[in-house]
Amino acid sequence: MQFHPGVVWLGLTAAAILGCDSTRTEQRLTPAVGSGSNPTKSRKVHEPVPEGTVLKLAFVTNTTTEFWKIAEKGLEKARKELGIQIDLKLPASGKVEEQKKIIEDLVSQGYHGIAISVISPNDMVRDLNKAAEKLNVITHDSDAEGSNRLAYIGTNNTAAGRVLGEELKRMLPRGGKIAVFAGTFAAANSRERLNGVQEALQGSSIEIITTKEDNKDESKARTNAEDVINANPDIVCLVGLWGYNGPQIASAVKAAGKIGKIKIASFDEYDETLKGIEDGVIECTVVQKPFEFGYRAAILLHALATKGAAALPKSEFDDTGVDVISKANVAAFRQKLAELRG
């Protein structure tokens, strides 16, 4: 996930669309053609809830990892500012079926809006579109651009991948063979990050020889790294695209006695990752802003529920940005992170 020296930068995009109820009139708006829009689909907006309605909003994650604890702090800030309740839903298994059930339950329970990190966009378009018939749906962290979701809040993952790719070129001036790891490449954020890395590495002497997914099993993540190390004695770098990949890769490299010989680059601000950077085991990590995911999603869902179509953002994409954390700035980042976590 990500951050920058202004980790708690709270600049917001213009408010967004409305809440919902199956009895309310719906409005269909066609998004403007241009960057961040898809002119082939419509963005369904529900009428604002009546004044005095107790809003039911939810923020749905894709896993139960510590990354989402920071997003929850963003939700808490919005709760205090707006005096609203927004429920945090974490699928314990991290499986598509469980996330689909969460969506179904929220719809049946009369929620007015949900923000969701989509586990498998291709498998969930129908579910998201069905939910969008009843309530306002936005995405965060992992998008489903082909669905009728109203907006995406989070990292531009292709751009984030390019940032990591540029770091890899700095780390590996002589090039070499690398491997890339993720929970699943079915998730849009994984695919987009990989695409960004590949774009940045074009024309360089760095070669991605394999990609591995662990299906959100952290022990498998370590095994994957061990397998790659054992099968490729000339591997020079291991890259983790999901938060827990960094610590698991580091454990595998340590066990193999190859600290310094195999470089590591990762995503997100896991404590073990930051410790690895301090200890010289991990070279760098690209951090997102999960606090902003939670805060901006809550603000937008509230605006959608109370202001209607006038609150619909002009752009479907609200990029929260990334930062690169290395040994040079990890101490300052840790301090900001501690403040953020409260």
C-alpha cells in the first residue's frame, strides 16, 4: 500500500453521488469521455435519502491483513467529522465467494452505499452490477472498471508499478533475472502493478523469468520464494506486489543465506518490511495511502447518499498516489505511520 511525506494528506475530490433505496427514483448519467471514463457504460445514481435517514454504509476489503487497520483509521476520521456510521467488512477467507456473500447481505439489509476492494473483477461484474441496481457502489484499492461502479478511490496501480520498475533499474544497474510474486493475478491491482513494472523495464537488461501467486496463503508466499531461489541460482532480485510478500520473501532470502546477494523490493508498509529495510534485507517498498482509501470512500459514500447526482465526481478515478520508502527515509516514515495509527 502507500504513503508520502504528507501521509495524512486529506485533499478530497469534489463530492460524489447519492444514496439508495429500491423504492427511490434512479438517474442514469453517462460519464464524460476522456481520461478516467468509460463511455460504453452508464453510471447509475440513486436519489438522495430523505432528510433524517440513518445511513447504512459499508467499506469492504479483500483480506484481513494489517494494511486495512490504517484504512479503518480513515473511516474513523470520517465517522467523527460527519457523525455517520460506516461498517468495516473483512472477508476472513479472502475468497471471491465470501466477498460475493458480503455484497449480497449488504444489499438485502438495505445499505445505501458500499465501497469495495474487488477480489476478482472479471468474476464479480455481475454481482457488482446487481448491487448497483439497489445502492451506490464504488471501488477502492482493486478496481472493477468494467462494472457499473460509480468511482474508484485508490492507487493508480499501473503508475505504481512503473515507480517500482524505475526503482528496480536503480537497484540493478547491471540488470539480471528477477521474479515477481503476488497473492493472485486475478486481482486488478496485481495485474496492473505487474504491467507497470514491465513497462518501466522495457529496454533494460532486467528480465522477469517467472511470476508466482500464492492465493493469499502467506506460508505459500514464502514457499514460492524458496522455490524460485532454489531453482534459479543466478536470480538477483525478488519483487513482492502484495503487502505480505515482502516479509515472506525476506524470510526465504535469510534462510537461504543470500542477504545482499538477492535484492528485495515490495509494496506496502508492513512492520516486518520496514524492519527489513532498516536491517538492509529489503531495498525498498512502494507504499500506498490506505488511510485515504477509508477516509475518501466514506466521504464520497456520504455525499452520494445525501446530495444525489450533483455529487457525482467528474472523473471516475481518484488517485491517492504512492511513495517509495528506502533506508534513507524509513525512520521518518515510521514516525508518520505511528502518528497515523494513533
